[in-house]
Amino acid sequence: MRWIGCLWFPVLLASVAPAASGAVSEAEAARLDTDLTPMGAERAGNPEGTIRGWTGGITAPPPNYEPGMHHPDPYASDAVLFTITAADLDARGPLLCDGQKALLRAHPESWRIHVYPTRRSASYPAWVYEAVRANATRARVVLEGKGSVADARVGPPFPIPSSGIEVIWNHNLRWRGARVQRSEGIAAITRRGNYRVVLLDQLLGLPYGAQRTDAFGKEFPNVLLAIKARVIAPSRIAGDASLVIEPIDQTDDPRKSWLYSRDLKRVFRAPWVGYDFPAPYGDSLRTVDDVWLFNGPPDRFDWELLGKREMLIPYNAYRLHGDGVSASDILGQHHIEPDLARYELHRVWVVQATLKAGAKHVYSRRVFYVDEDSWQIAVAESYDMQGRLWRVNETHAINYYDVPVLWSTLEVYQDLRQDRYLVTGLDNDRNTYRFSEGSDPREFSPNALSYDAR
């Protein structure tokens, strides 16, 4: 037994587990058809009934949905079960992590957490489940170099994990589609509540997630994803663009980044884009490896699986996603509008990352709370070099039920030291995510940056 926050669960811990190896036996993998979901979550609810059993998630769009729409809320009739404020931490604190409690204490008059019934909405195509089932008995962690995963494809490689590094690879390699177009608004809010939205048009190619190896994957089998982005607004930087190619194994094939300057009409290499370098347009409120709450190679940290716990996390954030709200409705002075956010009780894997001796990073320690149904990090806490809690980041996710896939619609990065925050994913008055099959490597060449700018 081990204490996790204020709750304990009997779990297999990295400290007593063998070194990360990955693959499990056929007998163990058979659990994915019985007591575990195809993604490796517990099918059953909890004894109290506050977490329901998994019944497949959302498998069909609601009747009022049409392709291309912002996804209507399938749970709009759900009522708030209870609301947590700073005054409730003695009673409700065990349901929260330290970062969430710190934010409540920092803004006791304005921040609150509305808790709704738990809806285990995460679902994926049947062929993704089949790929994850195959990964379970063959995928393995490669610890040499910067770290990697071998013999996995499409989705999370370790649905039955036994180490922290396996859980974090499940997050990095979670299934998000094969090709995605989206608009993204980024806003860094000042202490006075002022902000400017930087609006991007983005194209993502995810060859690792393709059902059948596409042209991109055939030519570059080590590529996890590629992101090409072009600034639409504000006008001062409109036309600037960027391209990032993210390999799975970055030991001999590191991340590649390019920037296109509208003023200079030139493409530049940007090899510094990684790890703790400040992420673009974030006003130094998040690092590059904070994007999606964690991304990139795991080699600068030691990873420990602390166990599993029940916790309130953002989920089914359809109100934040809707086209009936604007950035000004969402963005408050110190945090997002709490009445638009939805929190639910879910089980999460808890992984702690501790900076290795001699490694460079602005964080000395990080704690990640990973949703068991999707392998997406729901909440992350980051500590400075003095061991003080610095940032708490949250992913507000929905099920894009036309695919289906559970993915973020909004990410919030709270800097407790500066009393500021950053929001990414604002697309309420723009096109929502558009999913399609297959990507072409020519879409993600450096030449495409200058070509697209014409």
C-alpha cells in the first residue's frame, strides 16, 4: 500500500517493479478483454458509485450534430453535484492535487471547481483498440540514448504499465488521429487581466497514428508527428510560420524545427526549440516540453510511478469548446471563467519526474496525473529549483465523437509565482478540429513554409 495525496490504493510501484521492459504476457494482455478496457483502464466503477463503469464511451454523435460544427454538449442536462472553494479544502481536499489546492488558495474569492457526474466518454475506433492490444505483448522501452519505444504502432504501447516511463510514453504516443487541421488561439493574460490573442492555423501530421502506413510514415518511419503553423493575427506578425518534426527516438534523429519570417522572407533552422526553452507566443509562461502538458524525449528526468488515485480533473469541457462563447467570456483576470469549466471524478495514474543529476532544466520536479481512459495528462505540477510549487497546468478535454478520440479543447497554464496564466486552444469563433486520413511528407517540408506564405 502507498499513500497518494490523501488516498491510498494497492498498486504496483516502480520501486518494487522490475526495470521497465514493456511487453506483458498473453495471459496478462487478455485482461484488456475482461476487467480492463481496450486502453487498459479499469472497466468497473468504484465501490461508492461516484465513478461509473466504462461502457464504451461516446460511440455516436448526438442527433443535433453535423460535421464541421463545434461539438454540442451531450451532457448539457447534467447538474452540478457540488462546488469546491478554498473554504472546502479540509473536507474536499483529498479529491484534489496540491496544484489545484494552491490555485484555490491563491484566489479564494473568484476560483471555484464545479463538480459534475462522471462521464467516461473516452472512445476510439475499433482498429485502434486492436493495435493497442497487439502493442501490449510486443512493445518495449528502449532506455539507451534519449529513450524510445520499439515494436509499437498507432496508439499507447503499454496499456498495462508497470513503470513511470511506460505511462509517460503512453501519453506521448496516445492516439490522436493521422492528419488534423485546426485553428488555435493563444493568450497570455497579464496580472491586470489584459491579453492579446495570437491566432494560428495549424496542420498536424501524425504518421505513427495512421491505420495503414501512409506516405509520410513510409518515408520517415521514425516520425511521431509534425506540426506546421502559420500566424493569422495579430497583423504585426501575421504570415510568420513554423514547422516542427518530432521523431519517436531522438537519440540520433533529434527534433527538427524551422521558422519562416514574413519580413525577411526566409526560412531559418531553430535547433533550440525543445525541453525548457520558452514556447512561442507564451510570454515565458510555459516551456516547449509543457506543450500538451508534456512532450519530447524523457531523458532529462528520472520517472517514478507513484500509483493510481481518484481525483477531480477537467473533463467533457463542451461549454469551453462551444461556438457560443468568446475569448472574453473565457478569459478572466486571474484564471478562466470557472462557471464554464467542468470537473469530474476519474482515476489517474500518478507519475513523478525528478531532474537527473547534471541535467539542465528549469524544473527540479514534475508530477503528472494521467487519465486512465485516454492516457492524456489531465493535470501537471512543476516545481522550481528550490523545490517550490511553480506552475499547475490543466487539460480541458472533450470527445471528438465524429472520430472518435478524446483530446484537449483548451489547455491552461497557471504560473503561481507571477500570478499569471496562459491559455491555448481557443478556437470558439473558428473552425474546430478537422480529422482526415493520411499525410504527405511534402506538406511538412521547410519549403512548404515559404510556399504557404505566398
